[in-house]
Amino acid sequence: MVRMQKIDSLDLPELQPYRTMRRQMDHRQQGIFVAEGEKVVRRLLESHLNVVSVLLPEKWARELSPLLERRASETRVYVAEKGLLETLTGFSMYQGLLAIGKVPPQPALGLVLQQSARPLLLVAADGLSSAENLGALVRNCAAFGAHALITGETSTSPFVRRAVRASMGTIFHLPVIESQNLVSALGYLRAQGVRCVAAHPHTDGLTLARARLESDCCLVFGSEGYGLAPATLAACDEAAAIPMAANVDSLNVASSAAVFLYEASRQRSRPVP
């Protein structure tokens, strides 16, 4: 059921999450996130996640009406002029669509392993503070069929607004484990027979093409600035590097992840001898 309400002011108490879009910690404590843009909001409405409310111009209220009507739970829809919505961001919004969703319950890592098809393909992120980079990593995970993303305690949340936007809504369909101890999580994976392969440019000659990615594995990525923490690197089975020109230190983490995930996909598509 849809409850639609036209508004000419953003002062309603129910609109407080929209007025505080830049207060990421507030939203995190409330267990909510902001989705913005037509594709991201549409994908949120198509997902199984709980939607608290939607704030959008009348044109988009009509356009998304079928999706809103199909949702099982009640959704509050606030309709406003685009100019009013732009006061939330301080700049011209091309589409003017916003929504508030509930962060889904975090799955247990063991349950993800049990319920995922073999061979497992997991991704872990260590020290990723850029929301845009983390969102792009999520998008790569979805593109190449990763079963889950594990973020470490020093990484930002993939549910902050800019990360959700950069993921283009693919975060709504990817299981995410926000670990409080990534080293322990990697140790658990190794105990379950999952190989942990670090993306690390300074290796003893092991290039990505020689890494064994056709069986259960977790690809581990660090930040561009500092790479993987020593403890995280030590917790992996091996490290592999992408061959590149000598005058280039490393790739952006999203680019590196795309290359690693493609190689994993390529190895898994080989005919079984």
C-alpha cells in the first residue's frame, strides 16, 4: 500500500533523515541509508529491502507508481517540487529522487558459505575509507557474481550515501558482512577451505594469471594509499600482482578488483579436464 502526500516544506519530522543526509553516523545508528537517483531508487523499490519512505517530484511519482504499488509493505511517498528538493543538496538535482531504506540484517559468514553455490567467490576490503571506491567495488562484485563482500573494521560502510550511489543499487542484492575483525574472518575462511588471495603489488613473482582462483577463494583488497595492513596480508594464503608498466605503482582498487574478478571468472569458465 502507498501513502502519498504532497508537501511544500521539508519541516515534517518524518523527513528528518533527508535533512541530515550528510550525517552518516546518525544514519548508521538508526540503521538506515539514503538512495538517490532514478536507477538507484528504482532498484531499491525492486529489492526485498524495507523502504521507509520516498521523496520525489510528481513526474517520478507517476512513473514509479507500479513499483510502489507492488511492494508488500506500506511505503510513504512524499511529493515535492524539484526546486524544494534541491535545497537538500545545495545544487541542481538532475532527477530529484531520494529514498530512505533500512540496512538489512547482516548475514552470518558461515551461513553465506553454506547457502552459496560452489565454487565460492568472496571479496574482502581492508582499510577502504573512500565511499565511492567501496561502492565501485560492490558494483564489480555484482558484475562478476561474487557471493558476498566482507568489509574490515577500518573500512567505511557500503551503506553510506555515496557508496550506495556508486554501487548503482547493486548493494541491495549483495550479501555484506561488516566484520569487526577482518583477520579473524579470513582465518575462519581458511579453516573452511577457502583460499584467501591478497591483491598486492609487491610479491615474490606470483602474477595474477598464476594464482589459483578456480576453487573456493576470497580476493582481498586494500586501500590505494597504504595497501593491505601487514596483519591482513599475513592472514592470506598468498599474494598476487597484476603485471603492469614499471612506472605505475598500482591501480585504483575498483580497477584492480575488476581485473582480479575477471580472472577468477575466466579460470572458472575453463572446461573441466
